[in-house]
Amino acid sequence: MLPFAAEFDSAGNTSMLKNRPYRLVPLSRIVLLKLYIEHVNDTALERFAPANVCGLFRVPMSRNLIESALERLSREGSYNSRVISAHGTKKNGDRGYRIGDEGIFTVEAALKDSASDLSYFMSAEDEAQALEDVAGLNGIFWTREELLQDADWRPLDVSKEAPEYKDAMDAAEEALRAAEGSNELASKHPEEREGILAVLREGVDRLRNKIPSRATITSTLLQPLRWLATTLANSVAGEAAKRAAQKIIDWLSSLMF
């Protein structure tokens, strides 16, 4: 559990943060999942204040960030959202939130997909790490909106001598070898196997021998690696894919500074 900035930023760049930061869009989806679980479990509480939702997490959470997630969900689609409905007012201090039909449908659709962010979060034993993977600032899961924001087709300025690049390259090749040798992938997902391996081989080749763009890295490396990390969770291949995705994101982040 890493609730404080001093524990997750050795450079001290975020030492002014008391609570751990998370990206708002994926955090909102996790909040929706938490409310869905309470709804299915017939909890006695009909409406959830931000403090109540914070209490649904196993790790310390920023009440303000949770409130922002709830407000975002309650505005999504229309003023009177069917994702999450808001009741009461902030001014009177009685603001509460309740999951709606569209919110239930959204979570159900995600849980049907074994490779989705919510399926991954739901099955994780370590909630703190799952939060990092799904909603952390450098998490391995991105929403559709975030992918579109990062769809840059310009060639990256790549230094193949940089340690971050070498780490990403080594991890990607290790993940490919693990996927190729995975009995679970071959036996349980034979139809997807060849497609995933073909795309991942292309991504590894682009990373090693060509000048890739952020968009091609996303489509040929990060997307298949995320699929492997979720579909083969807790296996050797799944863990290797997760490490590779994180190393690639760390490398991409290093190019921004």
C-alpha cells in the first residue's frame, strides 16, 4: 500500500501531494464498479456520499478526487444522468449518488469482456496495484478517449542507447517469448493466439529495427500486451506482458521530458 507521495516519487516531484493521484476517467469507471457491487449486494445504504465511496476502497483515497469522479458520472449523457443519479446539494451537505440503469449496463458489458479494465480490477487480489494498473498516472490501461488523445503518428525521437529504451525492448521480447510458449494461451484462446502473436511480433520488430510512432506502439505493442495481461492474469505470460507494458509506458514517458 502506497498512500503517500513520498513513497512513490523518489525524485520528490510530487512531494506536495498528500494523497495518491489517479487519472479521472478510469477512476470514474472503478467508482462505477464499486457502486455496482454495492447495488448487487443489496447494501442498506441507498445513496453514497463521496466519503462513503472512499470507504469502499481498500486503500486511502482522495475524497475530492472521488467526488470529481461522481460528479463526472452524474453529468455523463444528460443533466439527469442514467449512469449515476445525484441527489441533494453540496451546499446543504447532503449530496448523495446512486447507480442508474446505464451504469449497471456499462459495468455488465465490461465484466463480460475478460480483457477489460473492470474485469482486471475485479479479479485482482492486490487492489492498490490494480488501481495503479488501471488508473495510475502511468497505468497500463487507457480509455478510448485517452488513446485518441495519444494517437500521434509522427516518428518518435528514439535513442536506442537510452536505458529506458533498452528496458522496454528487453521486456517486450521477453513478453513475446512467454506468450509464444504459453500453454494457457494455446489451449484456451487458440483463435486469438495467432492474431495476438502476429501483431506483437510486428510491434517488437518495429521497436527494434524501425522508427516507430506513439500510435504504432499503442496498436502493435500496448494493446496486445494489455490483452495478454488481463486474459492471462497471474500466469507467467500475463505477468511478463504486464511488465512489458509498464516498461514501454515508462519509456514513452521519458521521451516527454
